[in-house]
Amino acid sequence: MSQQIDHLLNEDRRFAPRPEFAENAVAGPGIYDAAKADRLGFWAEQSRELLHWHKPFTNVLDWTSPPFAKWFDDGQLNVAYNCLDRHVEAGNGDRVAIHFEGEPGDSRSITYAELTDEVKRVANVLQSFGVGQGDRVAIYLPMIPEAIASLLAVARLGAAHSVVFGGFSADSLRARIDDAGAKVVITADGGYRKGKPSALKPAVDQALSDRGEGEQATVEKVLVVKRTEQDVEWTEGRDVWWNDVVPDASADHEAEAFDAENPLFILYTSGTTGKPKGILHTSGGYLTQAAFTHRNVFDLHPESDVYWCTADIGWITGHSYVAYGPLANGATQVLYEGTPDFPNPGRWWDVIEKYGVTIFYTAPTAVRSFMKQGREIPQQRDLSSLRLLGSVGEPINPEAWMWFRDVIGGSVSPVVDTWWQTETGAIMISALPGVTETKPGSAQVAMPGISIDVVDEKGEAVGNDAGGLLVVTEPWPSMLRGIWGDPDRFVETYWKMFQDKGYYFAGDGARLDEDGDIWLLGRVDDVMNVSGHRLSTAEIESSLVAHEATAEAAVVGANDETTGQAVVAFVILKESFLKEHSAEGLANTLRTWVGEQIGPIARPRDVYIVGELPKTRSGKIMRRLLRDVAEGREVGDTQTLADTAVMSVISAQVR
Ligand code: WT7
């Protein structure tokens, strides 16, 4: 950490907005003063301007029983109507909503009028399955237009969706279906990745079977999109082909108004314990901040821009900046199904050139892997349409930031580094591209209307030129409303730490520089960030221990040049297994095992078979020391270990 801080202090490159950019920018400097003068009035005004309220609200914020907030709670709206119908009614029905690019090279462009019709059809089908307000629908789909249509159809009915990333295994899917009590699953036969059809439906079948006595799946219907034409197993009465029912369904569907605090979705994210947390977001406040940040951070001019966010719909970025933000703002966007390097390493740049993408939002891990491949690849394409670049998911190191700006952005596109979380729902910290003088590697300043600080363990502000813990000091419109089914865990996880101050603790370390700009320093808890995806050490440890060969396991996140952090596991095997198998063979078995149990992103980069783990006298594993080993450093202070010799044994074994 100290090395990183030194490096940050040396970063003195500055990029002021170009005058021609600033002149046409959506957000001007006055926006900060407006928000500061009357924070709640500012949000009310944004909400009225950006959204259509069927029933206008009069209350802005109800914070009478913190940390349970209500925003705009006497107002009513329909989220899907805001993302679709109203654009058609305003005469923009012919505007393209989605330029879809399939990995095999198939493509189609869908207008707002067409997407509106499609969503109405899907809503009618879901309604015929009995879905309505108060229900949950699980969505397990590849990055195809039907994924976006599914989210919106569920929202249109006032039900809540729970999207499960297509890379998660049957077990993970099942845990999420059960926790949310989903009534319907929307999936596909598969999708295309790396040139091959990947299977999704078999995982759904597996997730819904294998139940023990008395255990019943809550799922009544499975709606299956045909994408790859793979053979699938079929459960009569439960499974329905999308392609059989959606095209024939009526495209008449009245959007009913729902309360601002009606649940919109649950999205599961990793925490410091093994069980994923179902983060709950609601409607009016969430959509307000998603639309506001999308418009102002990305300087969206909906009539002329072509926007592309590369995130999968299975993550929060896909929810807020592929589905809700862009559609609420009437944007034209690109949706790409596959991997960045298929069929050639320049596929993303081909997509940008083909559609004339102007705004491009991606993750540092992707930027770093392109850096490795060399600038020749993007330089063979015409990327001159780009005028703004965004980064999200983990700290972007100044080198990657500069490469992004120079090589992809032609040395003119501003780069905005956006900090936020599944829990915050929308961007909280970012430069505004027409206002802020940017600094490579810094996320910079709180959004207008958002109150952020860096504090010490007692909650006292550390002030400029100092490091500490990142907190949000005032409630914000798109804040999580809770953890599904577990209000105590919600309070405990996010609000306990600074209870008397009423601050939200984000779990990140941060530093304020001498100007008060924010530099994120990574997680301070036992959570890793691999390629911009949050994984918990506890979750992977419990998967490892669930294997019959494992006696004990400890997992840490180690710095990785490409993925930010990588999963590194230290495992003690049962002696009986070591007698019969090689340590190397077992390490590989365990890597595969975790990949199957949780999903490929959780698969450890390294599994070290060791004889002991470093523990304190109270039995707590000291991950800090294991991280030293995993990152090839001198092992730090071992004084508090129950057995101080353990670390030299481990270091020797790993070497
Ligand atoms: C964690 C949230 C927000 C969508 C993607 C991840 C890290 C996120 C940044 C950034 C430094 C960042 C934080 C945060 N993070 N954006 N711009 N700079 N760190 O969402 O899975 O909920 O993870 O990602 O550690 O707490 P998530």
C-alpha cells in the first residue's frame, strides 16, 4: 500500500477539458453549486427533469428510520415506460436503441418502437405465467437483446428481477433462485463465447433438480430463448420456448404505475462471509441516479452519440449502464455478445469502427490486457469516432489510464474513472468530462448531490493529503434499500462501523491528495477484486473445503498484472489423499473444482499445497502474511502468530 501511495504522489500529469468539449458539455461547472445549495432540491429537480412520474412525488427523502431510506416515496412511476414508451410517444420511435453484434458476426439493430413492442409481448407472456407485483423472476441469459427485454418486461409488471451472471455455475444459480424465491427463470439454450456455443439451459435444469426430501423449487416456468440451436432437455409443463410464445403474444400492454419504492431488482454480490448478499434496489431513486449519472458523466447527447458499455448484464454495471441508464435517456447503444478477442484480438475495435461508437465504458482489466497485446492492434482500426472513455470496476493505474487515453482515445478523449458499487447502484465518484481537470489514476470527486469523505477508524475526517476509509456521509437516491431477507446483515455490514455518525462504509481504502481529489486504494476487508468482479475469500474457501481432499483452506487476492487481483489458495490436504495422489494433480483438481462450483472467474490462479496455515492464538488466519507469500514479498511481522515458525515452512513449500 505504501508503495502505491508514493507512486500516486508522483503523478502530476493534468488534463483540462478542451474548450470545444466544455462548450457543448451536458454538465457545466455550475452543477456543483446548485447541488450544494440545496441537495434534496437538486435531486428532486433531476428526477422531475429526467423521468416521467405517473403520479408526481412531493416527498424527496424519508430518513426517519436510518439506514432504511425512502426516496420520492409518495410518487408513482413505471420504470419500463420511462425507458421505452415515452421515447416512442415523444416521436423517437425510429431511433435505434440497440445495435446488437453477436459473436459469430450476426447483427441486428432494434429501434425504440421495436423494443417497446417486444417488451410488451414479453410482459404479456410473463403475466400469463402469473407474474405480477411482488414476484421475483430469475434471469440467466447471454448478452443478447432478449436479456434487456427481459429485465424491462419484469420491471414493467412491477415484479423484481434477479439476474444471475451466465458464467456462474448451476450451484450458484440455485442458491440465488432459492434465496429470492423466484417464480420464473428466463434463460437460453446457450450463447456464443470464444467461437463456441456455451450451454445455459443444462445449468438451469441441474439447478432445479437434485433437491432433497421436502425441498421444492419455487420455479413454476422456465422461458427459454433459442440462440444457439443446441439440443436441450425439456420438462413438459414447465419449459416454454420464447420463440414459440413471444412473437405471437399481443404487443398491447398498459404500463401500470408503481410506488417509487417498489422493488426493481435483487443482485447478488460477494461479501466477507461465504453467503452472497442479495442487494435490493427499488425504482424511483435508482432510476433517477442511473439516468442522471449516465447523462452527465458520459456527456450523453442522445440524438448523436453511439454509446457502448462492455459490461455483462449479470453485473451491476450491466444493470445501470447497459439497461436502465442508457434506455431512460433514450440513448443508442451497442450490445456485444462475445469475448474481446474472437475471432481476432481486435474484435472490440472492429465493433467501435463498425458502429461509430462515440462513448466507450469498460474495465481496467480489459485495458491492461490490450496493452499487453500492443498498440498495433487498435491502431489498425479507425477509432476516430470516440470522444469519451470511461473506466470502472477497480483502480486504473496511471499507465493504463494514459494508454487508454492515447491509444484508444487518440490523445483527445477525456477519460473518466468512475467509482461505485453494486450497493450504491450508480456512479458516486467521477470526473465530469466538461468540468474536471483529470488526473490519471484518480477517481477524483463526488458526483453533484453525493456526499463522500475519507475518515479514520473513529469516523473523523482525515483531511487532504492523507489516507483512510471511504464513506458516504449522506443517503443517496440509488442506495441499496437492504439485503434481501436479512435486514440485520444490512445494518451490520454497511452501517455498524460508523453507527453514531450514520455513515455508509464502502469497504474501500482511499486517499485524498492535496487538492482533495480521491484516489482509491482497494478493499480493506477480505474481499478480492478480480477483473473488476468482487469475490469473497470466504466463498472460495468454503468451496475448497467442500472437496473431499481438502482439510483446510485459505484464500487471498494477490496483485496480478492483468486482472488487478488474482485468486491464490493455500490448501492443507487430508493425508489419505496425499498418499494416493500427487500434490500437483490435486492442485489442478481443486482449481477445476472451484471453477465448477462457483464459476470460472473464481478459479484460483495458483493453488499451493501446504502443511500449515498461519494463525493467531485465537485461530484467525492471517491472510496478510499469505498475501506476502503470494506476491513474492518478504513476509511481514509474524509476532502475533501462535507458531512463529509456520511462515518459513510455508514460504519454503511454495518456493
Ligand atoms: C468495488 C465494487 C461498480 C461496478 C463494478 C464493480 C471497486 C469499482 C472502482 C474504481 C477503484 C473501484 C471497489 C468497490 N471499484 N470501481 N473506479 N476505482 N475501485 O462493482 O462488484 O459491486 O464492486 O469495486 O473496491 O468497492 P462491485
